[in-house]
Amino acid sequence: MPARLTIITPSLNQGAFIERTIRSVLDQGHPDLEYFVIDGGSTDDSVDIIRRYEDRLAWWVSEPDEGQTDALNKGLARATGEVIAYINSDDYYLPGAFEKALATLAGDDALWMAGAARFVGPGDEFIATWRPQLPVGGRHAWIIGPWGVPQAATFWRREAFDRYGRFRRDMHYVFDSEFGLRLAMNGHLPATLPDELAVRVIHEDAKSWDRSPFFREQRRFYELYRADLNRRERLMYRATRTAERAGLFKATLATRRRLAGLGIPALREQPEWRDTRS
């Protein structure tokens, strides 16, 4: 029997996109699907759209919450699937995504897997495809980047959350990268798949349109994982940050931020685009 799969969609005022998201989950035809839609109290037509599909949802709610991370953790608390993923309400899965993701996990003992994500503009115009790659270099480099994989095309075994906890409630922008680092630092790298599994829609109303709060929150990674680094890795981290402050990496950082503004990951150093809640 196929694995029981839990999908969570957090949303807030995404009436222009959410129906396509919901359909992309339900139209996969997975025989053992548990689908949650967790709305943060939308004031647009989101709730009317969700109600059209409520007979096919395992659970949905529309109520004020503390943001995207809070909404996702509500879903994780209820999830009964062997495999869990989340897709935001302005993104969508491609046909066959669940079958490919579950087949990858079935053929590997990894706690999680990541496929590729296609980035498009608000009119579905192609921007780029981000294919996941495993981290390279010392662990200090994983933190500086930080290393990450395309969230919309990522699936976790339930065991990952059982063993390492849920998303950090004190992070609102890079909680998914932090969870990936948490797993990687504990020796759990993802199985990767080059196939496109999901589409990220880049638009001006997306939470991830303004990257500055993401960069600020990423600075906490060193604080969180400093104890996991050996002496050489800590020295390398400090040397890199010193060079960055001195302006030696100014062009690289400027290019990274410019590409982020277009929704394009700049090599492995560029943190992935996060998902929208506003």
C-alpha cells in the first residue's frame, strides 16, 4: 500500500492563488491523503474557495494565528501521515509529484527528500529551475550560505519531526532552512531528485519578495549551531564574516541579493525563496 501522506497548506489572503494550490494536491489522486488547509483569518475570498473543497479535506480552519510557522506547527501536531510535506497557497505541485517523492523515499533510508522546483512569475512566465544539491565544504559554509533545498519540492518522513522537533516558533522567515540544517548537522542529508515536483510563483505580494528580514534572521544560525562546529570550522566562519564586513565579498553579496529579488537561487550560497503568508 502507498504510504499515508500528509500535506499542509498555510495561507493568508491568497484568494488569487489558493484554488490552484488545492487542486494540485487533490488532483494527484493519492489513495491515502490527509490534507490540511490552515488559514490565518483571511479577509479576501480564500475561505469561500476553501469551502468548495472541504469535503475532500481532512481538516481546515480559518482563524487568527501567529504566522506561517504557527500554522504549520498546528498541522504537524495533527498529522498522521508516514510522510509529510507542505505547499504554500501561492505555489502548486506538478502532476506525479507525490508518486515520485514517495518512490524516492521508498528506495532510500534518508529521513527526507528534495526534488527540483520551477520558479515562474505571476503570469506563469518561466524564471528558473532550482535543482537540489547536497552541501559542500565545511559545516561553517552550510551556515554562512546558508545551504538549503527547494522547500516546495521537499518531503519529510514523520520520523524527522518525531526525532528533531517541529519548526522553530521564534523564526518566521528561515524556519525551513533551519530545520534542514538541524537535520544535516545531525547527519541526515536528503535524498535528491532532479525532477521538477513543484512550482514557486514569484509575485510582489509574496512574503519572500523583500529578502532583508530573511538575511537578518539567517544570522542566528551561527548562534544556534556554533557548538556543533569544530575549532577550525569556527575560525573559518569568523574569517569569512570578517572578510565580508571588510567589503571583500561585496560584489558577490550584491549579486546574490539581486538574484534573490528575481526569485533565482544564486548557486548553493543563495538561500531558497520562502513561502508566502502575506
